[in-house]
Amino acid sequence: MQVLSSLKKWLKEVAASKVLTLFEPEIQSIPDVYIGQARYISTKLLKAADNDFIIFPKKYGRHTTLAGIWMFLSKDHHREYLITAFGRRKGGGLKRPAQFDGLHISYGSSNQVQFSPSCIDYFQKHISCINNAEVLICHNHQRNIITDILSMRICSTSFAFK
């Protein structure tokens, strides 16, 4: 019975991802970014609770994953978020394309956010068990007059492991 429930949940996720793609043509105004898939990632982040792991119904490219995270983080939130995406590069070079199969979200408060113990544990397992592992770490800062004046950039770092 639990397998049937898991299968139904997975099919629902695949259908939601496909519906976004059908109603919004995949016009690539930014190279390698599929807007429908990026919106799907952003929507999943909007619905996620603190310390949630989100598994994608299929693998998404690096640029699409970053675009989805950016869509979520660019909104005017009242808290800080730390989003960690887990993927794998296709080949050994650092400039090789990568595909991501999920991410983790941590909530913070004003001027503070940190990795959860479960995210750190998964991070360590991911980089030790997967050849050519890649991890994206994205973080926002709450909007205020100082950050608006200085910049409105979202910092992201990409780590590559052999």
C-alpha cells in the first residue's frame, strides 16, 4: 500500500512539472534555462517547510536549478534562507554540465541562517558517494535600505568534488 502511495505521489510530481512546461513554452531567453522547470523548483521551495529535502521528479540542469532558486530567493521575504542543491557533473572537468536531482532548504531569522545537521549529513554522504558530485549553496539576505543601496545580488557558490 505504501508503494502505491509513493508511486501516486511521484506521478503527481511528474505531472505538475509537465503541466508547467506545457502551459509555458520553453523559450530559452537565457541559455540552458527552462523557465517552466525553474518555476516548478521555485513553487516547491515556496511550499517547503524548514529543513525540507525536495527531490525533483527528473534531473534539472545547473542553470535551470539556479534560476528556480533565484526566482524563490528574489521575492521579498521576511527571513533568510539557505538552499543547498545536490547534483552531479557529466564528466570530470569543472566546466562540464551538471544535473541536479534535489535540494534542501533551511530557514533562518533576521541576519542568521545555518545548515541543519541533516543537511550536513546528506552533504557529506553526497560528496563521498558520488563521483563528480556538485553542490550549489545559495543564500539570500533580507531586504532593507542598506542591502538595497549596496546591491540586490544573491550570492551562490558552486563546489565540485571528485
